[in-house]
Amino acid sequence: MAATIKSEMAGVIQSIEAAPGQSVAAEDEVIVLVSMKMEIPIVAGRAGRIGEILVEPGDAVKAGAALFTVEP
């Protein structure tokens, strides 16, 4: 079952470092979020394959917003 990775804080998506279908390790950076002038890496959280990217660079997100899914 796919895990949905959510934002822990509000911010703006700066970049997306992985693509759907790409294999990732738990500590691999998938998205870079900018919040309070700091770049915050959002990691996969578990090993698997990127399922769906739910945001685009420039999107403003709230805390708890779904960012992407990781499939086993």
C-alpha cells in the first residue's frame, strides 16, 4: 500500500528532485520546500518507488498537505 508523504509545515515548493516511477531509499530527498527563508528537504521516508507527485514547483502548501506517494 502506498504511503502519502505530507508537509510538516507551510511553505512553497522550490523543486522536485524525483520523478514518478523512480526508486528511492528512505533518506532520499524528493522535494525541497522553502519556509521562513529556509530550504527544507522532504525525504521519501521509506524505501520504494515514487508513485505520484501531487505538487509542482511554486505551489504554496499548508502544513499537512499531501506532497507525494511512495509505493513499496
